[in-house]
Amino acid sequence: MHIEEHLEHTEPPKDMKKQIWKTFWILFALTVVDIAVYFQLMEYHSGYKNALFIILGVVKAYFIVGIFMHMKFEKKWLPYLIIVPMIFVMYLITLMVIEGNYTSFLR
């Protein structure tokens, strides 16, 4: 086996330091929005607020995993190997919550 066979991931860009700072500022802005929305909607307990926080959390996780954990520079099958089972688990949890609400409604 040659070393080239083990180096299947794509190379990170030359300006990686700039990319990391750009990602930092994006994460900082998303966190500020997250906190501002939380304090603006503190008295409301709605599903929309929870959905907004989940979506912002997933977007922040995408940036963290993509840049800081170098998943963006791997071959396509590795992220799919991680993401596809997570989608099925989230789908299962959603179905369980819907079923639980329906069962609670019937009682």
C-alpha cells in the first residue's frame, strides 16, 4: 500500500486561519441572535421558539463539525455515514413525540 491510498481526504484550503476566524464570527453572530431571541421571547412557551433554537443549534453544529473538526475536508461517504443515521433517529424521535401527544390527548 502506498501512502497516497491513505490520504483520501481533500486538502484544507491554504487560508485555513482566515476560514477559522470567519467561522468563529458566524458562530458568534448566531449565538448573539440565539440569546437575543431567548430574552425577547422569554415569557412565551411555544413550539416555534423551540424549533428556532433547534434549527440554530443544528446550524451551529454544522459549522463546528465542518470546520473545527475538519469534516468538510473528508470524502463524501464519511459525513453521510454520520448524518443519515442521525436523520433516522431524529425522525424516530419526532414520531414518538407525535404518538405520545396523541396518546396523552386520548386520555
